[in-house]
Amino acid sequence: MIEKKTPEQIEKMRVVGAVVATALEEMQQAAAPGVSLKELDAVGAQVLADHGATSPFLNYHPDWAPSPFPGSICASVNDAVVHGIPTDQLIADGDVVSIDFGAVLDGWCGDAARTFIVGTPRPEDEHLIEVTRQALYAGIEAAQVGNTVGDIGHAVHALARKHRLGNLEDHGGHGIGTEMHMDPFVPNKAKKGKGTRLEEGMVICIEPMFILGGKDSYYYDDDGWTIRSIKGGRSAHWEHTIAITAQGPDILTIP
């Protein structure tokens, strides 16, 4: 069942979305060579505490996972595409870091992700990150009343294909509201006009995940959570929470 929100409920989701955006910005500012992923997790956890919010990630335990997730952030570095566990790993100069972060406030969830380079950038990494960000906004542009989730997936995959980047095709975004993961699934590759039709009041997350080196497969790390590129290509992940409105898509996870 797809949960539709009233304008008042969407405004509550905008409030929690701003907490998510604030945390992501503070974690990016804190990231530097020699800083550990656990230290970034502590920054995110402090933002939650400061706003009276809680984490939908911490202790999250879906059926496929071997154990509950142990952090407030997903911290994925270089060839880790998504779901990286925040460990004692130290960030090195030139690392590509993706942070996925969520918050719950007054019963409503927000979820967003961003990728950035710490220290000295490589041009190919900058290109990867920028194209993945463009794919997010192409997907957002397609998130119009009357369109379908397939239109979003088509828009996202078009950028991967154009720039010959790998696309985590069987992963994607999701509905969000009183729970973090809800219907509908929002694919990162799909045909136009296919899938759930978008209606006013729906709130979804769009999250492209691209990999350097063209079409690629993935595997689960020994921790049972981290998804890594089989070929070792560096990866990028961008995400926003979006409300579907009669006036067009409304990004809720901004300051």
C-alpha cells in the first residue's frame, strides 16, 4: 500500500529533511585525511541528538542482512557502492566518500545521500560524482504527477549509458514516510511509462548509484552489508527525499 501525505504532513517531512541535510553538510565538512568513518558517524549522531531526532539506520535489520546495522550512517569509500559500515577505517587523501543518512522526527522519516572527494581529486572521480548528481536531478525532473517510476528509472539510466558508467540496476529508491522503506520501489533502470504511476501526495526517495568502468556487478563484503564493485571501480551515490505535488517535484532534504 502506498502512503499519501497531506500538505501538513509533507511540511513535517520537510522539517526532518532539513535535519538530514544539516548532518550531511557537517559530516562532509568534518571529513579529512586521517578522520575515521566512526568519527563521521559520531558527527551525524550528534546532529540527531541536537534536534531531538533518532536514526532509522541504527539497528535496522532487514531479512537479508546477517545482523542489525551498527551505525547512524552508511559510509562507503571508493569501490564500496552503498551500505558501508562506519568502522575505524581512516579516510585517505583522494578517497571518494559516499554518506547515506536518515533521521526520524515526530514519527516522520527523511533520507538523503551525497558523494564527495576528500583531499586531492582525480578528474575521473569528479566526473563520476557530477554525472551521478545530474542523474539524481534528471530523476527528480521526471517525478511529475501522471508520470511513472519507470520514467524516473529511464531518466537516471540515460545518464549512466551516455557516460558509460556502471549502474546498480537492481537497486534504487523507495517510498518514505512513517517508515524509511515503503512502496513503491523506484528503479534506477526502467522503461518509460512502466511501473507505479505518480500521484499528488506521494513521497519517494530517488538514489542513483554509479560505478566507474562501465557495466559492473557487485558482491557483499564479509560484513554482510557493504556492496562493492567486483571490478574495483570507484562509486558514487546521491539521494533526495521528494514530494510529488501538483506544482512539480518538491525536494524535502535541503537545509
